Amino acid sequence: MKALQFTLPVTYDKSVIVQEEQLPHFYPYLHRHNEAQLTWIQEGEGTLVAGTSMHSFSAGDIFLLGANQPHLFKSNPEYFSTDSSKQVRSMMVFFNPHGKLSSLFELPEMQVLRSFIQQYSGGFKLPAKYVKTMSQKIQDVQQTQGFNRFMQFFQLLKSLYTINGKLVPLSITPVENVSESEGIRISTIYNYIMQHYDTMITLEDVAAEAHMTPQAFCRYFKKHTGHTFVTFLNGMRINEACKKLTAGKCESISAVAYTSGFNSITNFNRVFKSVIGNSPREYLESYRSNF
């Protein structure tokens, strides 16, 4: 199991790093790093875990993840199939506002951008209407080097700042500074839940994975995530159910319920409405009416 703290393989002569990925699936472990990360998903779909929040992602999405914010782009299960021809592609811009760039962000003229980055330390998702413009600006950063890259990067930040009020926050939970050993344990718990959400997973199962008693695990999980285990598990299952509903991957709503880990359609409908605000059928009808 990988530790939560993750060190980027970067060179010391750059303060803004652009990384491109083309892989069978995204890195499958919850992790964090000192750098903030602006990610443009060019190909692939799945679930983004940002802090203690979950969001679906697909091609065209752009996300900012704050410095030291625990995160995971969890590719859908079909990406891990041995005979899968699927792949993911992304372009990421990394920068550390508290590292080499810190003295620059402390300048009086940079106060608005410094406040903007602090405001979204929990990350954000870019509204779809701005993706075309911002993806081009990310490419502008990628295609330049040296001083020109530096200037293109700040143009990118300035453009993001101008649409500040329309950005969608990913998580409002403060980033918690945890030790490496705590990071390993939290990562183990998250990954176990995400790999077994569609089975009859129990509190005892997850507690055993974390080498804790069920009572101690409940206290620990609530402290570090702000959620109870059942609330988090249900959120994961409903997030997956929404993707299946809108993708038309199941023959019926009841099939979605059972393949998402629920053993009762009644319970599924109740939990779905408590999380989403609408019944599964209403959610699906609303989605279809927008296309």
C-alpha cells in the first residue's frame, strides 16, 4: 500500500510543472502532495475523491486540487479489465504556492490571486462552458518553457480568477495535516471501501482491514472524514448509481440498485433521495430532459 504523502518527480529548475499522462487507468491510490494540481481530463471516466467528497469525472472536465489535499481519480471498473482497450489521458499543471512561488505570491500586487488560491484550498470544478477556453490556456502553459511558461501560467490563474463566482467547490472540509502512518491507514480504508462498495461490505470488514475494533474504527473514521462509515459508503454507492443511470449501463433502476451494493430497492430509493434530493426515476428524467 502506498503512503498518502506523494512526492512528484520534478526537476529543481521549474516552479510550474506540466505533466501529461496516457495510461490504462489513473493512479489507483489515495494520495496528496505539496503542489496544487490543475487537471484536465482528456479521456477517461470514473470518480474523483477530493478530501472527503466524491464527484464523477469524464472527458472534458477540469479540476483544481489544493496543495496537500488528499485525492484519487478512481477509474471505472472496466478500465482494470485484463482485456480492456480503454485508456485515460490527462494534462496536469502542478505548482506549490507555499514553495518556490511563495515569495511571489506575497507581493501586494498578487494579493487577489493569493486569496483566490486560499479560497479554493479544497479544490473546484470548472463549469463546462469555460472548459474550451481554459483547456487552451493549459495547452499554452504546456507548449512553452522558461519565462514564457511562467507568464502563461499567471495568465491562466488570472483567467480562473475572473470566473471565481461560478466555480464549483469540491470540498469544504479543511485539509488535515496527518502523519505518514495515518496517511497509510486512511488510504487503506478508502481504497478498501472503493474496491468493495458493490458487495455486502460490513463495518466489521473495514475495521478489520484497518486493524481496529469496530467501535474504535467508528470514532476514527468520523474524526478524519467528518462522516460516519455508513454515510460515506452510501455516498459512494449513490455516486456510482448515478453514473450507471445516466450511462444506461443497466437494464432497470432495480438492476442499478443491486449492482451498486444495495440489497433492497426500497432502501436504495430512500437513500438515493436523501443524498440526491430526488428519486432515481426523477433524477433520470431530469437528466434526459437536459439532452
